[in-house]
Amino acid sequence: MNRWIAIAFTLLIASCGGGGGGSGSDDTSAADAKVGLILTDAPSGDYTRAMITFTKVELVGDQGKVTLFSGEETFDLLSLPDFYEFLDTTDVPAGKYSSLRITTSDVNLYEDDGAGGETEVPSKLPSKVIKVVNQGGFTVTPGSVLFIEIDFDMNKALKFTTTGQGKVIIRPVVFANIRSEIPNNKFVRVHGDIESVGDNAFSLCRTQFITDTSATPATSSEDCMRVRMDEDTGIFASNGLPAEASSLVEGDEVTVIGRLVRTVATSPDIDDANLPEEGYCIVWYLDRSVEEQPAPQLCSTVTAVPEGAVLVNSQGVVDAHIFVINALTIEEGLLTAFRRYAGETASTVDVDTSRFDVALDEGQGIATDSPIAVQLFPKTRVFNDAGTELTQADIQVGLNALIDAVLVLPSGEDNYLRSPFLVLSENDEEAGVSGELLSVDGDNLRLTVSGDAGDRCVDAAGANIYLVVTSGDETTKMSAAFSDLAAGDTLDIFGEEDIADGCFNAETIFIY
């Protein structure tokens, strides 16, 4: 069963309040851009949990270092299979930047013990600082909206070496991509309290990270986002049964799954003379002149801010919905009310009962020797791992399945799962070759690598090549070229076998 893990850092604007522990301030310069952090995915299947503690993230450029995040947060990377986890947001001065520095303090790996539980794997992270170099750099323009995506790939980006004492030495490497839009195959998950309920919309103020399954909320409720619903949005009570939109009331705890979209590129520049008096607010429409704006009203009476508008008080813009979640599914209740189960589909959907069977992976707290039934509903959302929505008829035997569900234990009947949301993928494991580079054929862009399975031919014509250097407490990854490959290098190569000529087709090559 493929699991997916990675990390991404992307632009995030909190629409009910300020940012977190970054370097931003309440007095944001017009020359700043907004940059935030989120976690997301890439493949792994060796471990049940990978707990990594982050203490600092910095953007490095011509003006020195800018702190994007500072503190101490521990995340289970393997619990982020196909969605984003918001971390923090800050203001970044415009200018040219060349790299990111990620500082970690601890790592703990766990594996299935074969008896329904898990065992901690002794592990060590010798490189506390991970540096990602962007060749040629990138420019942040004033007021810009950028996505800086960083991938921690447990198969590619973390190099595991087992010592004689059985300890796993982890050598971290990450990928960085500068994006203007979020890829469609990623979903947003935010958990928190509902505020400011309006027609088909509400504000969601985060109280917990998605990877935090403790009963006590761990984060401030000041980081809020606007959530929009439509007729297809599925709303489910904490027992897993469908609910109505009227059940969403202020103060309720929910998890929202959806798409993150940008609705406002920049906040309006409003003269102080046009701001309302203290205690009053204006719903300020971006496409209207000052004279056309509605009259001020008591801030306590503002229940919703429509698309294309921002909320203004006596201090200025307080609610600029630069990012909005278009909700696909809303799960009511505590963060632990719905759990994600991984498994393989074992039947198609029965049209009479809207159920299908899934063979669950081990180590998920459900002891069963046979597949368990999954109950679907009219507004259960089904997607593939490319982000394309499917129908229940697309659920076929033999697919990987990640299922949001509530376990139901009926008296005298078989247990089953009630599911509001699931993601399907093909069983497509990426192959790899590791070993010493014996020779380089520059004319045909091919390599000969000595590995555990003997000498291998590797076709590197279409490969992305990276050089990984560890010096002291810092590991640096940077782009490289075919000409940088030399006999004697240690390589990790990922791609697929070419049965026709027996050569391994490389997609990614790391030089160590």
C-alpha cells in the first residue's frame, strides 16, 4: 500500500487575524509579500509514523535571512497522505532569494510490530539543518502571492543508513518548487471552530493541526479562513451520518476538506479618513469607489464577508480573504471523530446498499481477518490521487484507498465504516537503484552502477540530477548536471525498469 508524504511551504493569509511565530508584524510594509508554511505529501511505506520536530525555517537572500517560522512543532509526516497542513504565515520583504534553511531538533520513526501495534525504530538525524538551494534564485515582488513548495519524500528525500547497532541514520534531502498556484491534486484540511456564519459561508478559526490527534487544542484560534459551501458540499455529523447545513452553528468544532483558492490579490489601500469609528466596521467592496461603499455597522453585527470584499474597522483591513477554502466535505466534531484508514479495495460498490469492501492495512487498530464494509452516502466525495473527482462506480477491486470514516459497532451485526470522503490510487510502486557509479557513457547518457543486485545499466537521459553535500551539521541539496557525474560517486536512483532493453530508466538521481 503506497503512503504519501512530503512537506510544502506555501503562501497563506489568515483572514480573521494575524500570522504566527514568523518575522512579520502588524505594520506590514507595502513592499512585503505574504509567505506561509504548509505540509503535504510524497510516497513511503516502510514506517507507520515519522515524527519530526521543526524549530526554524528561514528564507535566505540578498538581504540576509528572513524567518518564516520559529518555535517548536512536532508533526507526524506519515499522517499527511494527500492534503495540506497549515503551519504559519509571515511577511517577507521583496527581493531576490536563493535558498531555504530548515532546522530540525528530533526525529522518531515507528514501524508495525505485527501484533496490531507499533515499535519505535532507533533513529538519528545528524544533519539538523537542511538547506535547499534554488539555482539562479527567485524574486519576490512587492505584494506578491507565491507558493514555495518543499517536498520531504520518505523514499527519495530521506536517505536511510542502518548502523551495526541497528540504528537508522537519516540524511534529509528536500525538493523546492516556486509556484503561482496550488496543484489541483492537493486538498486542504483545516480543523477549528466556526465563526461568523452566513449564507453558504463561514469563518473557520483553527484550533489544532491536522496531525495533532490529542484531545486538547494545541494552537491559537486567531488564525482564521473563510469557508465557502455549495449544493455539493457534504456535511457529516460526528457519528458519520449526513447532516444539514443548518447544523453548522457558531462555536461548533469541524474539519473542512476542500480546495484552497485565491480571491483577492492585494488588500485595498484605504485612507484613514475613510475608516469607521472604533467599534464599527465596513464591508468594503473591492470593485466600488469610496462613495459607493455601504455605511458602517457595529462589528458585532457583521455575520459574513462576501466574495470580492474585505472587512474594515477603525484600524484598517482586518479580514482580507486572499485565500478561501471551497469546501468539499465538512466533518463535525472533534478532530478524532473521523479517522483515516488505509487499505485496498476488495469489491465494487453494491448499488442497493451503497457499500463496498476494503482490506485494511495492519496496524490501524482494527483486528480483522476479512475485508470490512464501507458505507457511502449521496454526498460522499470520491477522488483519485490526481485530484479528479470520481463516482462510486469508479471504485474497482485492487485500488489503494485512503478513507475518512467513523467505525460503527452495531450489536449483533458486522462492524462497518461510514465514509464521507476517500481517495483512490493505483498500486504503483516506484523502483530504485543504489550503489557506486562505475562508468559514464556521455554519448548515450547512460551509466553503469554497482549495486546489491549486481551491475546495472541506467539510462539518465531524462533524469533530474541533484548533488547532496553534508558538512558538519548541515545538509545541502542543489541541482546538478550529467557532466557532474563521475566514477566513484555514490548514487541513489529512482525511476522504472525498461523491460525492452533491460536498462533502468532514471527519473531522479542523487549524487552523495
